[in-house]
Amino acid sequence: MVTIKSLHIYPIKSLGGIELVQSKVERRGLQYDRRWMLVDENGRFVSQRENPKLALLQPSIKDNLIFVEDRSGTLSTLGFEMSEPSSSPMKVTIWDDECEAKPLDMKVNQWFSEFLGKTVQLVYMHDDSQRIADQRYAPAKDDVVSFADGYPILAISQESLDLLNSKLEKEVPMNRFRPNLVLQGLEAHEEDALAQIEIGALKLFGVKPCARCVMTTINQQTAEKGAEPLKTLASYRKTGNKILFGENFIPETDGWLKVGDDINIRKRKKALV
């Protein structure tokens, strides 16, 4: 039996995650997942890759508000409404993609700028903003994605993490890999071979393994960087110049997921590693 072990969203890209019991699934990903993003003065996205201390910012959601706690203790907790800002859209860049987003108010931007020590803006991906998923892999031309790196949903099996931890001197938690779905009941890395799965009425297509970067080496509790787990993953999960861990999925329609849901495997494909 393959089931959902846990569900996670990351409302603000590159900040801490929130564990859920259930979640609505939208075409661009789990509801609220990576709909907000920090950008620099040029409108380019800001992440833990260059700013590891972002790991110390922990969002939470209550009613129609997002709260961001500075776990370093430097700043008091920030709160702002989740509703769409009334500001005019601006162009933002994430990797090779450009799309529109609406900046939040000056108070919010000043808080993040003070934390990072440089000028940044928090922007929101409004419903009319369309960022098309990579057409080399997306099953439909109208597949869209939030501010996630590439695809709406990332799934990793608990068994894949268990295998990795069996090879490490010091185990790492799943939050190093920032999945939306943690699956259980698979063989290690079997998620790579899932071409189509059904969870209740929801259909998900496995489109591409996830290539990992230095963010996996950042301790999400302390913001400290190290060599692991990327060094060990490279010894057995490398194909070409990419280190793979987890599978990217695209939902066919909107729907709902909850912890404990059964996963029905409808189609398989050949794994790359």
C-alpha cells in the first residue's frame, strides 16, 4: 500500500515550510504553495542559495493572515494579509522565466530588507499571472506553475530518504529537500518511475526527476552550510552533471489531498538512475 505520509507547503519561496493534514490542489500546485517570493531591485528572485539565513524565517497561516517569525530573534514577527495586493503588477524573473507579480506594501518590504541587509520586495503571484510549465516535459500546453523552481508538485518517498541516511554519518531530515508530498510504501527512488498516479479523483503526472542544488546542504534549523547530503548523493544519484532526488508532478485538475490517502499507480516509466 502506497500512501501520503505528510503534506507540506512553502508559501514564501525559500522560507520555511508548513506541514498540513490536508490541502487543496490547484493547477499551479498546492494551495498557497510558493505564491509569494522575494525579489531584488531588478525583479530577480532571491533564495537560500545566496542567502542561507532565509531558512531562519518561519511562516505560519492563521485565518487570512500570514505570519513570518524571525527565529534568529532579531526582528519581531511580521504579519500581512493573504489577499491579493491592490498594487500594479511588475515583471519578475525566476530562473529563465519571466512573469507578472504584485508587490506588497512598503512595511512588508522594509521588514525583509532589514532582515537581509539589502533592498528586496515581497511579491504575490496573482491569479491572472501565468507562468507556463516547461513544455519539454509538461503534458499540456496550459500547464502552469507557481514560483516553485520548475513544476507544481515535488514528491519524495520516505524510503529514498531512509536509503540516503543509511549512507550518511549524520542523518538529515526531509526538510532539506522541501517536498510537497512525502510518500511511503515504495522502494527507494521508486517515485522516479511513476508516470501517472491517482489519489482519489486527482490525477498526477510524473514528468521529471528533481535535480538538486546547494540548498540541500543548508541546515533548515540553523542556516549553517555543509557538504552533505549533496556529496553522498553524488556518489549514487548522479546522471550526467545532475544529482537527482525526488520526482516532479503536474496535476491534471484541481482536487484535494490529505495525509493517509492511498496512491494508485496507473502508469510507470523507466527511471534515469
